[in-house]
Amino acid sequence: MSILELMIKRRSIRSFSKKMIPEQDLEAMIEAIRWAPSAGNLQSRKFFFIRNQQKKEELVAAALGQSFIAQAPMVIVACLDRRISMRYGDRGINLYAIQDVAAGIMNLMLVAQERGLGTCWVGAFNEFEVHEILDMPDFLRPVAIIPVGYPARMVEGAPKRMPREETVVFVG
């Protein structure tokens, strides 16, 4: 399957089977994160891979009760590293590091899709609580929670997309 086909078929999955994720699939997702592009190649991101059920339940509470998070066999918390500011100042923290994390997330989501795994990009959560739950150093900021696992059921149909004319502007 081409990368574009993977992108088109990918769906946000909110219902997971209990089947565990093979180590080789976890390793592939880690490599996908590692090879994502980053500003100045600083790789200002850190990803926490969580299997512990108690921690996943705590993340559900921090994520406004989104219970499907705890159903996934693996939950990944993607964080930016504020130390990028030493090179890029505020723009590094407020833009480049977020882009770095987002590129890593998309890479891991595409590799997960390729391997038959489902994911969901969760942005609604209390950052302070997630920071505390995972006992993060102060220079890390949680940006997204991504539950990962085999879909319990497939999502039918594709979500509507904006027309090309409203998405892209050709200049010159």
C-alpha cells in the first residue's frame, strides 16, 4: 500500500481489542518517531510509551474522561522539549518543537496503520495533570495522547474533506 493510500485509509480509532502489540511493531513506531524531521535536527521531542493500566486510567481522568484511552494496550504521550529555546528562543518553543512532535506523531500513526493498528490523536487533556502523572521533568510539555491498538471495529466511510480549492492556493 502506498503512503497516500495509508493516509486515506487511516481513521481515528476509539475502540480497541485486548490483543497486545508485538514488539516489532512497537520498535517500528519508535523508529518512525526517531526519523521524523525536526528543526535544526534538535529532535526536541520525547514520547512516553505506557502499558501500565493504572497510569492509563489516570490519563483518562486527565483527558476529561475519554475512557477509550485506557482500553488501548498502549498509550503514547507525545511531548515537546522546551530546551529548544536555547537555540531558537520563543519561536522554538511555540512553533518548532510543536512541529517536531507533530511530525513524529504522524510518522508513528502511519506506521501503526501500515501494521493494522489503530490510533487516535487526543488533544483534549489537562497538561499539568499529565505532567504530574508521568513525573516529567519541567522542560517537557505534553502535546498529545495517542492510544494505540488493534481496532475492535473498523470505522466505516471517510470523513468529509474540504474541497481542493479551499485547501490549496497556487501562487505564480
